[in-house]
Amino acid sequence: MTVAVPLSLLEDIFRLLYYLDRLGGRGDFHKYGRAHRFADDTALWELRLKINQLQPQIVETYLLTVGDITDDEKRDLREWVASGKSVYDNPHSLYNDSGCPMDFINGCRLGIEMDEDLSHFTEIEPNDIDWDDELPF
């Protein structure tokens, strides 16, 4: 049986799984005076295990949604995910118009573009900034 899932729903599912995985690894339940129940510990452990097992499929599905990926981008993505980070986050902390973190490939591409020519993204020219001035705060 073939099932079609809208890309936006799939991304939301993966973001939720990533969030739940990060939430499960916090370890701050006792810090706030909350007692762990054994069933909760087991459920979170099982969820983390299932998410880890899904990572290769998540990466492969994500790669299908991004066009013209270079070998360097694939390698960087696999290193990013292997370090425990999500395909739906980027090292430049860039966000899309909806306020969500940009995905890895598009975030990296935009980050590189911003590094190369900042004038497309701001009205302030880099040469107009006096880096020797003291900060106003």
C-alpha cells in the first residue's frame, strides 16, 4: 500500500519527534521536585530508541525534499545528524518566515550566501561599520 503524506505534515511529525527526543534526554525531572514514574522512564527510553532507529529514514526522506544536493552538503548533513542534531535545524540559527528554524541544507546555503554578500540582506554596508567603536551597552 502506498500512502501520500503532505510534506508539511511530515516535517511537523519529524520536528515533534525531535522535540520529544530532546525532552526525554533532559534529565531535569528531579530538579523541579517531580518524581519519575517507572512507566514514564520506560516510555521515554522506548521513544528515544525508536527515534534513533528512524534517523536514517528521516535523513533519506529529507534529502528527497531538497534539490541539487552536493556531495559536500550530504557529508555535512550526515555529520550534523550523527552529532545528535536535527535535519530541521541549522548551524547558523537562521529562521524562516514562519519563525521556525530553517532546515539544515537551506540554512547552510543561506548562511554561505550571507557570508559572501551581506548587502542583499541588510541596508548596512559592512564597510560602513566601525568595528573599533565601543559597544553601546
